[in-house]
Amino acid sequence: MITCGPALSFVRCLLRRKIITLDSLEDSKLCRCLSTVDLIALGVGSTLGAGVYVLAGEVAKADSGPSIVVSFLIAALASVMAGLCYAEFGARVPKTGSAYLYTYVTVGELWAFITGWNLILSYVIGTSSVARAWSGTFDELLGKQIGYFFRTYFRMNYSGLAEYPDFFAVCLILLLAGLLSFGVKESAWVNKVFTAINILVLLFVMISGFVKGDMNNWKKTEEYLINYTVYIENLSSSENVTSAFGVGGFMPYGFTGTLAGAATCFYAFIGFDCIATTGEEVKNPQKAIPIGIVTSLLVCFMAYFGVSAALTLMMPYYLIDEKSPLPVAFEYVGWGPAKYVVAVGSLCALSTSLLGSIFPMPRVIYAMAKDGLLFKCLAQVNPKTKTPLVATLSSGAVAALMAFLFDLKALVDMMSIGTLLAYSLVAACVLILRYQPSLNYEQPKYSTEKEALAGSERESMASESQASMLQGHSFSLLTLINPSSLPTEQSATMVSFLVGLLAVVVCGLSILITYGINFLANLELWSISLLAALAAVLAIVIFAIWRQPQSQQKVAFMVPFLPLLPSFSILVNVYLMVQLSGETWARFSIWMALGFLIYFAYGIRHSTEGRPRDDDEDSLDDHPEDDDSCLGKSATPEKNLLRGPNENKNSSESACFITSERTSEC
């Protein structure tokens, strides 16, 4: 016991979960001024970036051909699965923090820190790279005069650094950081203007494509493509010549090419998760966040679908220019001046994408600092603008420094790790949370504005009291296949174990499909047997989860088709993570090492979950200045950690986690 006590306390620190009270769901120091339309514009602007002007051309020419519209449909369905998981958590826990908070209330503090730390990385690199892209696009319109000047007088010849310092990108980031510091309502208004212009330009592209398009561009025969290959390669005869552009038709590269294009198109839908960080700044978040996420993904799919269809109708897919497909397509149909309209739309898209990257970054930092996992000074809120001022300016400064000095091409793939990991954890958390007998909520002191939600909570507590009678049953195979009708602690623990097993099996399956594809193609016995075994275990695990009883609590939005939809979302995200290079994972490990240094040196000792509830509230009420200090000491967590399991359970159900605050009005 002497040796196990400290180790057990340490493990409990890593696994402690955040307790959310119903009172705290609507209480915030931030300004609740965003509407559902603001959230939709934020999600569309962040997701529908400049990729819509470039990505469609790249994928159509290299992978999918005209079937790029199907590639975007498949990618949209895969993205919607992740979006629905975010939507349910947005309805359950409408607080600032996005995937970080969702992980914290479900699987514990360590995984929450990993998620939040990776989200910060994704947003910082995303902000820097989009700012440099904006600068490069603007430079193109000016005939590359800016780049020529800086390459001549400020050239940097060092490995890992950019070719020249990008002063324009720095000014752009600092300008938007200042705008966000000034107020979220003003930022939302600017975002809506740029998003509206972007949508109008895309509508112009789609209408133009359908007016000037030719359906024959979707019906090119293989014979025609062979003759074209002979022409461009200056061959004397077409005998024994294979087309360099597939077999023609709607799917010139086959369905495998369409799937390969869908894997690339999946990244085009990344960005909607910024909506989940607005939980404390939106009116009626439990309805607005799910509506905003689902609607923004639908709008983005329609835009990608329409633009890709218009592009491949205007000109044959094999003639598309990969770097600037739309301007070349308009010149092909005789509408050359339309390229200036496309340039305006591209700049507006980059502007909204940049705002969508820099907007959630300080809010994740603010949520982590407020919980004590990062330095408390980052949780300071400006009393006039009701924005996390220190987090906004500091994160903007870091992003500006990266855009100023570094070559970001090698770091962009690290964005994917953080985002895909967050998607996977949110899907896993939905699986775990829906099978819990308790959802870590406390009854509010008053609930005039939350009567419907409180009513469903009372029903949930009533069902949990009935379920408590079933918790004494010992585990057996029969209880796994034919469990009780109500969730118990035993069934919840079983689901948590099964979700962990599901993650391991999905990792094994993704690695086998990625690195053993040649063995599978050659039908080698060991690879086929291993694939069949992993697929069988995956099916059994999903079936076992499906058999467990779900929580009876109802919220504004719930993920359908449980557990299939979150399980498939985890599979898609993990598979895409495995596709990333070893160099990307090596850089990612360095970032994680820095994060663990901060967490184990500071966060684990200053976490608000490690403080006694009553003492913590009194200290915050009596000494509010201590909450904003980077040097303040946290109360010792041992008293809370060494309590028995029953005491911990009671405290989770009765202790108020978040200090009650009044909702800020603007």
C-alpha cells in the first residue's frame, strides 16, 4: 500500500474528469451575441477556403476525372459523421473548448490535454499557412512584385526557414488578431461579408459552368484519349499505346481513383469544428451549435459539388490546370475576364479561412488556462470587449512569427494529425458517453431558462436510480450479449473497454491496409487471414457495444445509428492518420514532448479538478485576482484524490465544478 498509494493518486490525476453543472452551461464571462446565422457563416467561411478554387482541379486531373463529384459526396458523408458527433456534444456541453472539453468530461484530463495541445498546433499552423497563401495570392495579382522585392533585399538562405520574411502575412495576422480582440460581434460581421462575397462568386462559377459546359466532356472514350496521348507525346502510331488519362467516361480511373480522390477531398471539409468553440458566445447554444455544424457542412458540400461539376463540364478533365483551374477554364470557354472575379472570390475565401483558423485558437487556449492546464494569465477576459484578450494576442503573435520566418510546407501535415485525432476522440467520447448511467451533470440552483433540459435531467436521474439496483450483478458472457434494459456502472465500464479495443483493432486494420496492400493484392495467406480476423473482431466489438443499454437522457441533438456511425468515423480518421509520413510523426512527437513537459510541470498541479470544491470556490470568490495570476499555487489535490470510490462518486454528483458567473451581455 505504501508503494501503490502515490502511483494510484498519480493515475487518478491523469484520469480525473471535468464536472459540468447545468447552471454553468449558460454562465460565461464571454459575450453571448452570436446567432445561428453567425455560426453557419463561421463554419462555411472556415471550411470553404481557397481549396474550392484549387483542390477540385488537382483531384479531377490526377485521381477522379468527372467523378470528382462522387469523391466530394463520399468525403462529405465521412465528414458529416464527425460533424454529427461534434453536434451532439455541442448540444450536451455548450461550453468553450470544442474537442478538448468533450474529451475532458468523458475520458479524463490527460487525453483532454493531448487533444487541446494538438488543436493549438493545428490552429497555429493553419493560421500561418493561410496567411502566407493570402500574401502569395495577392502578390500574384500584382505581378509578383512583392516577392521579387523581398527575395532581392531580404533573402534568407537557411534550412527550414522561408525564402524571405513575409511582412504582409504578419500584418494580416496581427490585423485579424486585433479585430478579434476588439469584439466577437464585429469579427462575425466581417466574416459574414467575406463569406457572402465568396458564395456569390462560387454561384457565378457554377452558373457559368452549366451555361458554357458540355456534357461530352464527361463522355470521352478510351479511343479518343489514346489518340490524344499519341498527339501530345508525338508518337507515330497508336498501336500498343495506353492512354495516359485513364479509360474515359465518367470514372476514367475507375472506382479506386474515385476513392483516392475522396481521401484527398476529406481535408476540404476540415474547419467546421471552429463552431464548437463558440459555446459561451452564442445565444441558445444547445440548438444553434448542432444546426450550425450540420448546415455549414451541407452548404460546403453543395459548393464543392457544384464547382467541381462546373469545372469538369467547362473543359475536359485532362486539360485542367492544377494550380489555377478556374481561370484557365474560363479562358478555355472564351470568358477570360472572369478570372478577376475568381481572384476576388479566392481572396475572400482565404480571408474567411484565416479568420476561421485564428478565431478558435485563443478560445481553446482560454478553456485550458481556465481549467488550470495552461498558465492562468491566458484565461484573462477583457471586461469591455468580453474576449480572451491575452490568449488572442499571444496566439496571434506566435502564428505571425511562424508566418514571418518559417517554411510551412513541411509542417502543414502536422495540422492533419491534430484535427484527425480530435475527430477520433470526439467520436469515441460519443460512444462512451451515450452508454453512461450518469452524464456528470449537477442539478442547477435555479433553472428558469433551462426548464426543458432540467426536466430531461430529472428523468435521467430517475432512470439512474432504477439502474443502481442492477449494479451488483457480476460480469458474464450472458450479461454482455443480453444486458439489462438500463445502463449500469458495469455496462458503462464494459463499453469503455470495448471502445478502447475498437481503437486498437482500427489501428491494426489501418496499418495492415496501408503497409500490407501489396501482400493483400497478391492474395498472400497470412495477410488475408489477418485482415479477416481483424474485420471479424471489429464486427464483434461493434455488435457488443450495440447490445449495451443507452442512457435515457434526451438532448437537442443526438447522433443516429449508434454505434455504427461513430465507429466508422474513427476508422476513417485513423486510416488517414496512418497515411501521414514518418517525418510528420517525428515532428509531432517533438511537439507532444513539449506539451507533456508543460502538463507534468505545471498543469497537473494547477488543474482546477485537483482542488477541493468548496475551498476552490471560496478562494475564487474572495481573491479573484489569484485566478488570473501565472504564479498562483493550486490547492493540494491529495485530499480529493485519496478519497474512496464512493466518496468520489458522491462528490461528482453533488460538488459544483464551475463557479457560477453571470452571462455577459453586450
